[in-house]
Amino acid sequence: MIFSLLHPLLLVLFFLILPSTLPLTPDFSTVTSPRKTPPRIFETSNYKAAQALSSKLLSSPPTSKTCIVIGGGLSGLSAALHISPSRQTTLYEARPVLGGKTSAWKTKSGRTVETGLHIFFGAYPNMMGLFATLGIQDRLQWTAHKMSFALPGGKGTTEFSFPPGVPAPLNMAAAILGNGEMLSLADKIKMVPGLLPMLLRGQDFIDECDDLTVGEFMEKYKMPDTVRTEIFVAMSKALDFIDPEKLSMSVILTAMNRFIVESDGSQTAFLDGGQPERLCAPMVERIEAQSGSKVVTGVHVRRINLDPGTGEVASLTLSDGTDVTADVYVSAVPVDVCKKLVPPAWAATPFFKKIAALQGVPVINLQLWFDRRIPSCVQGALCFSRSPLLSVYADMSTCNSEFYDEEKSMLSLVFAPCDSQYSSRKQKDWMKASDEEIIEATLGELRALFPGEEFAVVRVPRSVYAAVKGRNRFRCSQRTPISNFVLAGDWTSQKYLGSMEGAVFAGKLAAEVVVDGPGGDVGKEDEGALEADTEKYGTGMFSVGCAGSPDDAIAWGGGSTRD
């Protein structure tokens, strides 16, 4: 307890007394010598709590009851995995491939295309627990503990290197002070007043900051503008594909809180292949090992049918016209799809009205194959870009065994923001641009690199929910007013944002509702307060990709690529 109270004081002390440069040597080891999961991750209170919940669910006694899960992304698979020990579970996924926003597929040339650049952090306790439960920890390829940022003007990159063996928050203080290329010592000191309340008050302060954009937060706490341009622009676009003038500060603080208080929270890992094969397939195997449980792909739920007497779910109509029934139903689809599925009778109620204020944010992901190794690119690590169009990127030929090549590079990049609603400036609607226009714009940002021979452009018009300010109040709990209908998905209420960790955790929370059964507290929505919040913050704005048939992968939150 005493040490936790001293955390902010020690951090300030480090900012004030340590020299501006420390003799830390960056470690550029590649995928040829992957590291194991840092052992301190398994010692955190968050990891222990995550494993306790998993143990409770996976050891639940079997019953004769049944469950249907809608959606085969990480959240739906997580829910099904944790429900199937106690009841026969069937999962329906609309697309032929599992993984949702983390899916991958093959091009005609045989190359793997992923929906996005997906990074695993040490501060993902439920995800780390999932790998441990499945016995596939060796599939995570951990990088050196550092954060790399691109320097403007083609000057290469700079690193914040975390010294090994040093506990949090001192290791982050050392990493920040050990870098003299991005922020001056004065700027570093001016950051502290804004971060102290987060360390002292924790989640309460983070929740309060949902009403502030990153820019408004910086103005309130007198942070220098260099912090925005050097740090927060990169973090904002990497975390939610939105510029800091539009992003809720609670997103930044949530990530920083985990990175500061957990010694290995900011350490990153790459999966050693595509998620459908390397992560989703073991989850399916675990689900289908339970008697009667199964995962069905290529079949979507067309309609939720209600019991006219109770208003509860009576059945689901599938894309082939058949009706299926279960004792309980879990929706684990993206928020935009959920808004389409919710029956009109429910949509008029305060609980489900909240969903109208949420929507997925558009993002474009690119994979560029170059005919030679790019020596100027960071090797074996994620790099944060501070360019107007790019968010984060990595040379996957040095990070991932599936793409490993000693002579060539394959860059995976996140292109964001994609439209002016989430940008701080007027810009082109990149979702409607041609692949060639997007590639040319990207190469304009990477002009020093060699041109590539092949590329893939993946559009996700509705990705993670847009975390503009004031949106947390509209996120629904997993337990709903409908006793046999449960919500999952990274957009539902949980503390890990719209992320892979948030998806897995939300699936577990949904499973807990199913296992515990009806009767829990849903909470009552204040209709007047809801209307006032909606008037203040607005409903979900229209963005490209909403319209389309149920068979359209783009409309249903999936990716699309042109060969």
C-alpha cells in the first residue's frame, strides 16, 4: 500500500534527478531468436484476477442447457470457449474465416493478408491467460522492451528502451529520461501534473476524462504542445485511429496507466502466423472438444425472433432461412451489426437506445512487399509513425516467422485517420479512394524506401468503436434487460477499450452472465439523462461501409482486398 502511494512521487523524483541521457543499448534481436513471455506478467494482480475468472468458468459443472453465440471474432470465440464446459454451445460466424477484426486470408499468389497489424501487449492479462489455457504461449514472439518512434524528416527512428529487471514505474521513467531526441527535460517534467491524478485516483480519474479530448486535457493541465506532436498524435492513431483533437483522453490514460504500473505492460509480441490458424483454431478445437458444441462458419444470423408474450428471444433465423433455438443467446458482433440485429421492440428501450450513439471507426491497413530488405526500418519491433496518414508500422519480415525473409521486407502499416470526421484537418475520404491512390500516398510518406512489387489494401469501414469524447457512458453492460440475451464484443462495457484484450475480456464477462444465470443487476437507465447525453454528444455518425447486404463482408465489419 505504501509503495503504491509512493509511485507518483518516485516518478517525479526520477524526472527531476536523473540525467537526460542514460547508457542504455537498444536490443535489435529479430524473429530468429524470439523471447519467451516475460515472467513478471504472470505475477500481476490483473493476470491473477483474469485467471481466477477463467478457472471459475472452465470448471463450471455441465448442464443440459444450450447456448448460441453470434459472431466468430475473438469476443465470440472467448465467450463460447468459456461457456461450452457448462452447456452445449453453437457459434455462428457470417464469414468463411474466423477472427473478426483480426482475420486473415490468402491472396491468389498465396501470400497471407491480415485484416490489420495486431500487436500483443504485456498489459493484456486475459489474452495472456488465454494463451496459457490453450498451451500456445510459444506462438508469441516477444520483442525487446522498447517503444520506437519515427523521426521526422527522414532521420530514422528513436527508441525508449526499458532497462531489464527494473520494476514499474521506474523502468518507464528511465526509458523516458534515456531518450533525448523527442522531448526536452522541461517538457518531460511538464507532463507530470497531468499524469499524477491518474496514478493517485486510478480509474475514477480516467473515467472523468472521457468528457475531454486529448487536446482539451492538454490545455487543462498546461502540457506543452510538443507532447502532442511527439507522443499523443502517435498514441491516438495507434489506439483508436483518431487524431488527438477528436479522441477521448480516457483512451490515452487507460493505456498509459497499464504501461506505467505494470513492469512489462508496454512490452510487445507478434503472433507467429495468421490469427485464424494460430489462435482461433486452438480455440475452436477447445470448444468442439465439449460434447455437442460446434463452430459454424459461412452462416449469418438474419433476424432475432421474439416471444410475443415475454419479449424474450424465441429463435434466430439464419441466412438459409432455418430457425434455431437455445436457452440463452450471446451477441458478439460489432456494434454496427448489433444495431441492425436488435429488434425494433428492444431498440426503443433506454438500454438499447444507448447503442445508437456508438459506431465503428474506419481504418485502412496495408501490406507492402519490397524486393529487398529495408535497412532504415526498425528491425524486429513495432514503430509509431507521427506522419499525417500513417499510425504504426512494422517490418514483418523481421517480426513474424510466417513473413520472415533475410533479403526482402514486408511492411504492415495502419493508415489512419481515413476521413475528416476523425481527423483534425480537412482531408480526402480515403475509404473511397482507389488502392493505387492509397499506395501512392503511403509511399509518399515512405519516400526513402524502395518501391515494392506487390501490395494489399484492406478496408475496414467499421472497426473498433470510435472513442470520441463522452462515449463511455453509452457502452452497454454484458447483462441486458432481456433474461436470455447477453452482449459481448470489445465495444461493451469493460476496462480494456476496443482492443483484442477488450474483446477476449468482454467474451469472458458475457460467459459469466450465462453461467451465473438470470437475476443479476442490469441497472436502470435514466431516460432524461440519456436524452441529454445524446443531445450533447450526438448519435453515431454515418461513415462509409454501413450500407450493404448481409453477405457483404465490408458492411459486416470484415475486411476486403483486391488482388
